Amino acid sequence: MIENYGALTMEELKRHEESIIFTESRAAQDNYMLYSCLMNSIDVDAKNKILVHKKEYHLRDPSFPDSDSKPSGVLLLKLIIRESHVDSNASTTAIRTKLSKLDEYMAKSGSDITKFNQYVLLLLSALSARGERTEDLLVNLFKGYFAATDKKFVAYIGRRKERYEEGEALSQETLMNLANEKFKSMKDEGTWNAPSEEEERILALEAKLKANIQKFSKAKATTKPGRTPKETKPKALDSRPTDANKHKPIFWKKRTWYWCDESTGGKCEGRWRCHKPSECLGKNFKKKEKGNRKIAHTDTKGNKHGQDKSVSNQNQKEPKKLKLVKAMQAISGEQVSDGENSTK
């Protein structure tokens, strides 16, 4: 009954029980003890479901139809199994379907080979209890083992499959034992699901790339897009230098700055400038002639210094006058001295 509960019907069990429970024998006592243990092992909800089918596990003596009924432990066990799950041809089909999808269960089990094997044995037991067997278990086992996540284990199973295909005898029990032993030894050695050399190199590169990305992100967060970080202005450029330091230049923004005043030979009345004091043109210039315009001169700092434009204009006009005089000479054939306003 325990090993083949699915292959025995209630009618077959009923005929057997009627020949035992109404006798004064050890078998009848054992049957009643089985009944008592089963009723005390289920909770209230399960017991309520069972009591609905009380007539199925309570029997009357065929010789005395009016006598009191007696419970059968074996019938009660059959009833509990039936009510716990569907005990029919549909459940047999479901078991076979599960055996054909062992690769899917391997993923659900987290590639735990011991747990996987226990699941397979449970399905086989349920199938056997219904008087059924499977003929393609080895094929399904290989399919399931090949779905494991450890590549070395999969390669080991692959070699076993090649030897089986070449003619080596291999039973389903042997394959399951070999797979379980391989799994346990790899777990003990710490090599189960360990990365290969190629995977280790990839992991190292990924870690390095991740570190560089984080470093770049931090640098980008501290710098505005399209701009370079501002260079801090030296405090010395905001104050008058001491006598000991006023002849010492300061380098800032890729330029050299000098203290420009009379003491250093400059004319900027005490300013930090990008021109040397000895080359200073001065900030203000007196006009040499009234109405003369000045041409702006920009130093390296951007300061504008004046330049008398009348001198420049005079230099530009003089060549024109000489050209005019020479032209008149050529026309009249007379010679005129430089600087005269008319020809003779």
C-alpha cells in the first residue's frame, strides 16, 4: 500500500480489509492502531475533509449487516492520499511532464545537484506508486545536468554522455550517484561555480572600468561643462609688496606679473602689471600740442598708453607733399627746393 498506493483501488482495499478488521487477530489490532495514528496526525481542517467521506473508510461485517461499523486504517490512508492530491491518470501525466522538464527545475534549484536528485527520486516514487515507469529517464537526466551553472561540472557530464553513447553501460542510479559525488567534491574544494581564467580577466577589466567611470564622474561633478577649473589668484597680487619682494615677479594665469612704480623703474604709480617696469610707457601723457590726438597703445595687461598722432600724421603727409612737388617740376620743367610753397 505504501509503495504502490496509486496502483490499488478503494474496492480492492475494501475486500482485503473486510477479511481482517472483523477478526480477533494481531492484524486487526495493527489496522486499528494505524487508524488511530492517522487521525491524530492530521489537523482540524484535514479531519473535516476526511469525515465527509466517513462511509468510505468505515466498514460493516458482511456476515452481520446490522452490526456497528469499524474504521479501517488502510482505507483511511488511501483516502488521505487521495484528498491530498489528485490520484488519477492526470497526475501521472503531470509527473511525466515534470520529468521531461528537469532542465527547468535545475534552474529553480540553483544548480543544487543533491536537491535535484531528491526531486527526481520523488517523482519516480510517485510514478511507481501508480504502477507506472519511465523509459527515457537517462535522456531527461542529461538534459537536466547540462542546465547546471558550473561549466566544469557540465563538461564532466558531457564526457560521461560520450562514453555512454560509445557503448559504456550506465544506469540512471549510477549517473545520479556520479553527479552527486562530483557536486559534493567540487563544493568541498571550493571550485563549484568558480570563475574560469577568462572570466577572471573579464571581471578584473570590469572592476577597472567601473573604477575609472567613478573617478571620471567625480571629476565631472566638480567641473562645469565646457570650462576648466579656475586657477586661484595669489593673495600677493591683491596687496602692495614689501621692499624685499617688490622686485620679485609672480607667475599667474600663464603670465608674469611685475610691481610697477617709480621705485622699480615704472610709471604705473604702484600696480601689478604684465609689463616690466623698465618697459613701462606710463599711464598718463601730457599733450605736446593742443588738439593733437593720441594713438592708443596696449600693453600685455591691456592698459592703453597714449602716443602723439600728429607726429605719425606728419610722417605720413610729408611723402605726399614731395610727390606733389616732383609732379609740378615734371610739368613746368623747373626745379623747386624742398619746403617751398610755390614754383619759381
